[in-house]
Amino acid sequence: MPIRNRTFALIYRLIALGVGIFTCVLLFSSGSSNGFQQLAYFGTESSLAAVIIIVLEVIFNLIDLIRHGNSGVAAYVYMPLTLGVLSLLLSDAVCYSIVSPFLGGYSQGTPLLTTIFSHAVLPFMFFLDYLLFDEKGTVPWKNGIYWMAYPVFYFAFTMAAHYIFNSSYFPYKFLDAAKFVNRGGFLAGNDGWNGVVLSVGLLAVGLVGAGFLTIFLNNLLSGKYKKR
């Protein structure tokens, strides 16, 4: 059940906003890539989406506090959107720490502090905000599929931009077919495209699974599965 204290919620969200802004500053000044290239990373885009949600939460929370006083559930952003961003943000954090080594390694040259804030601290703060203050149990299961629209668009846009602008840059190694050619076996087939398709397919399955797991957790926390 959400904490019914709008002042506490506002204070926490202001702290989370500070963490989010600091994380974005770290990301765009990391030195591992220029500003435009940094925007090409799924993790960077997920972090920016989380910060936008937190900004809206702060605004809505403040208005709610002024209009209705301290006692009561703090205002929050449309839950299918908030939970979708949470799902993608946590998925990126898990993929970065666990899956990335198997798909070509981590981003080169990213400072440790940037990695910690973007893939641990901000996701944790965003999750805790959801856990403490947001409504639970109202997001339909079908949203687990809807949330895949963004990753699909991300992949399509990234690949299209690479070929349209004739660039050699890929934000992630597993999107570059040439990286699989020297691995031999099935992954090297079709000039390395077998490796790209398999990697993207596995990540897509993982993202769908994470989405449904997030909705299940949301329902569980709401008490939907308690025996009457």
C-alpha cells in the first residue's frame, strides 16, 4: 500500500531527481562517446525516460500537496507508462551487468562512477519510488506486449541510421554482424547476421519476460493473489 504522506513523497522524489540529473551529467560527460553517440545507447535513453517521469512526479506531487494537503497518496504519473519505464530501466541494468559479457562486452571507456549511477543507483531509486508511492495492480497484462514497441523502434532506427548515414558506429557490438564473422559456427553464418538475429531475438524474449514479470510483481504487491 502506498505511503500516505505527500511531503515525504515530494522530498524523496526531489532527491531522486537530483540523482537522475547527476546520472545524466555523468553519462554525457563520460568521455566514452560524444553527446550524439551517448544518446544512441538504450541505457541512456532509459535513464532519460526515468528522469522525465520523476520530473512529472515532482510537479504533480507538488500540485497535489498544495491543493489537498499532506495526508493522502501522492500523485503519480500514468501507471502503464511508469511501470513500462521501470521494466525497461531494470532490464537494461540486468542486461548490462549479466548479459553484456556474452554479447560482446561492456562499453569501452565508461567510468566506474557513471556505470554505478546509471545501472544501479538510478534504477534502484526509481524502483523504490514506485514501491513506496505508486498505485499497484492497475496495469493490464497486455501492456507487457505494448512496451516492446519502444525496443523494436530502437533496433529498427539504430540499424536504419547505420546504413542510411553509412556509419561504422554501432552502440552495441552485438548489432554489428562483422563482429560475429570470426566467431565461427552458426553465429558466423550469413556474414554474421545469424549472430545479430539470435542476440536481438534473445534480448526481445528477455524484455517481454521482464515486462510480464514486472506486471506480476505489480499485481502481487496489490494483493490480487491473496485468497479471499
